[in-house]
Amino acid sequence: MDRPPGASDEGAAAVEVLDCRGQRCPLPVIALARRLPELPVGTVLRVLADDPAAAVDIPAWCRMRAQEFVATTPDGPAYDIRRTH
């Protein structure tokens, strides 16, 4: 998994999975925005999204919402996000 600078390995295992494969922008980010608040703080949500825009949109959403973008898998395509608040 590729990790952004400053991201930690601690607790990187996905706890919940959100399958957005086959959905096009902006649907994966909308699904992420709806699902993450339902999870306890500290939970990692793995978003499966094969839309190429997700590689940019999901990390950008995390920065805008102050959520931790933990990792991505280049061959996944999966994006791990930890709920921080």
C-alpha cells in the first residue's frame, strides 16, 4: 500500500468495506461522505472504487473534511480512510 507522508501504519487494517466499484464520479465520494459518520471514531473504512477520478477525489475529500487518508492500493483499487472525529 502506498501511504501519504505522515500517515501511520497503526490500525491500518480495514474494519468496514464500502464497495463503490462501477460507480462514476462523484458517487464514490458521496457514498463515503454518507457512510463514514455512521462509524465510530477510529474506524478504518476501505472504499473500493475503480473510477480513475477516485484516486484524486477521495484524498481531496479527506483533506477537506479533516479525515485521515491512510493508504491506497494501486492494483486494488482500494482507499483506506480513518474516521478522526
